[in-house]
Amino acid sequence: RLGVATITGRPNKPTTQGKNERFHQTLFRWLDKQPLASTLDELQAQVDAFDHVYNHERPHQGLPGRITPAQAWQATPKAEPPRPEPPAPTIIMAGGASVPAPTWRDTPGEHTLKIRRDGTVTVHKIVYRLPKGNVGRHVFVSHDTTQISFYDTMTGELLIEHPIPSHGTKYVGNGAPMGRPKTSPNVTDVLTHQTSPMS
């Protein structure tokens, strides 16, 4: 009702979760110094005690004046809660019945776009990453009610296609792993190494 949406960390990007994982490390070190809990209730009580110390008693070295997280929270103006998206537009039919207005997902469409320097194009506010090696090329984008396809305008080659993204999707990758591609050893070097006499 408040418009809060679930998000996930970026795949293959552990630094996204770094602060949370670092917090776990501090918690585990603290628990290691406590008597071993024999029940879940005892363990929960220890975790609750840790939360109180961590947020209300421990000066935080990353905060101005080494104040506690609770003090920082109380001194910070609170953000307005997010608002839900407006209701989907409807069409009033003869007889007074209303039906959802069609969206781009409900009707076929075509676009011609230029691939940006970062290898992406935007279609209906969704960023699509295309296969590498296509920067600067123009693509013909065609979508129906089930899938969206990207074609090279010069050759007609299908570059990539996806199912129509679900509502709320903002980014669709190209399926390639993030980061630099792993390099394989040179075949000549391997053969030379294998056939060289042992010293």
C-alpha cells in the first residue's frame, strides 16, 4: 500500500552486499564471546542484546563525533514514504463496465534505435543490453505480446531476443557474465611448454 518494492543485489557483484556481510562479521565475533546458546530463544536474546549495543551504546567510527547509529537516526530528517503507482488507466465500455487500457505489452510495436556507447538501448523505459561488438550500430526492435527482438538493420541478423519483461522491470541484460572475459592460454605457448625438454 505504501509503494514499497523489493529489489535484489546485482548478480556477480558481491560488493553490493558488502556492508551487510560486514555487519554479519561483527555479529558473529560478538556471539563467539557469548555463552553458547542452547535454544533458539536464547540465541535470539543474544542477537537482540547485540542490536541494542550496536545501535544505542557503541560509538560509530564512521559517524561525525563518533555518535551512535541511534543518535544519527534520530537527528536525521525522515524521508517521505514511497507512494504507490497510480492505478492503471481503464476504458469504460458500453453498459458501464470498465476494462484496463491496453499497454505496450498488449500491442505489437516496432522501433529503430542506435546502440549507445555502453551497449544499451531503451525501449518503453526499459534498458536492454545488447551483445558486445554492436556499439554504434542501428537496431530494428520488434515486439509482440510475448517477446521482444533486436535485429541488425543492415544485415537483418537477429542479435538477441527476450520474453516481454514483467511490469516494473527496468533493466534486461544480454546474458553475458559481468566484468572482463576470462582469457585462455595461448595454444602455441601450451604446446611449446608441453614439448620442451625437462631441465
